[in-house]
Amino acid sequence: MEKNTSCFFSNSSPNLVITCFVAFITIILVRFLYVIYRTGKPLNKRTPQQTLSTLIVLGSGGHTAEMINLLLVLQKDRFTPRFYIAAATDNMSLQKARVFENSLVDSGVKGISAEFMQIYRSREVGQSYVTSVWTTLVATAHALWLMIKIRPQVVLCNGPGTCIPLCVIAFIFKVVGIRWSSIFYVESIARVKRLSLSGLLLYKLQIADQFFVQWPQLQRKYPRARYVGCLM
């Protein structure tokens, strides 16, 4: 009798594992399709008075200048606290963000709350593809750690490559139910006829909740994008 019972459990265990695995994959797939369906739609549970923790991804050069212009019209009292992230090798962007936040304090804006962080790059300019495998893994792990720490409700970015792992992780957080982050992507004004690589990835993968472009021909080419005019 004991031998027969042992055989029963040994035969059923693989089937149980397979059943659990199939159920898990099914749940993830259903959740993934739900997230895709809900992407871009407003969340009714958020009240107008609710503050939203906001992750702002900065890029070198014109990216940061454009982002600062966007922040000038942002509702500072609602999109707070703000977390600024720039690449570890970018020495200017966070400095400009600090100047911007200090100007808000000087102008009398109340409830200012901002943090400034750096993130590893996946690949530096001129770096070999062989060595970039390791740096990409390190950068992804670092991005995951930052996203777990911040768990933003809003992600705002405009093109730097450092935004890709952060946005992908934010999307995965939606799927697994850790945090629902609304991702807003504004394509750079320098992109007149074609999207940047970052923009193209977020557009094709349907990761961004709202995708904005600054030229009408781009909106015609990418119909899911929204044309907002030139922001500079």
C-alpha cells in the first residue's frame, strides 16, 4: 500500500508542476494584455488633489534643456516628490536640475521635495559590443534597484537612452502588480522626420502611456503619437 501511494505522488508531481507553470504563464499573459489595454487610459482612483511621485530622466545636451522647459509648466505641487536621474558620466544635467529646483524655492513655491540620482550607462560611446554585455547587465541591475527604491507613479522622459531600462522596468512593475506607473514620453524637437531609437522602442513596444511629438509630420507617420507643437 505504501509503495502504491509513493508511486501515485511521484507520478502526479510532474503534472502538478506543469499545471502550476501553465497557470502562472496564463495569469502573466492575461495581466500583460490588460496592461496594454489600460495603457494611456486615466486611472479613476486618482483624485485631483493627490500628489504623484515623479521620476524625471535627464539626458546630456539639449535633452535636459527641453526637460527643464517642460518642468516649467508642470504642476509642481501635484507632481511631487520629484526624482531626477541622469547618467553617471553626465556631470551637467543634475546640476541644471538643482538650479531649477533652487529657483522654485527662491520664487516661493511651497512643498518642494526633490532628490538627485545617477545611473550607470549600458554602453558608452565607442565602447566595444563585447564589453557592453557586462556593462548592460550592471546598468540593468542598477536601474532595477533604483526603481524598487523610488517606485514612481509617473515617469517623464524625452529621449536619452538611459530611460529605456527604467521604462521597461516600470512596465514590468505594472504587469506583476508592484506599482502602476504612468509613462510620458516627449520626443526631442530635433527629431523632425524620424523617431529616436529610444522613442521608436517605446512606441513599437507600446510601453509609453502618452507619446508626444513636436512636429506634425511625425504624428502622421506614427498615428498613436500626439502632436503638441514645439515646446522649446
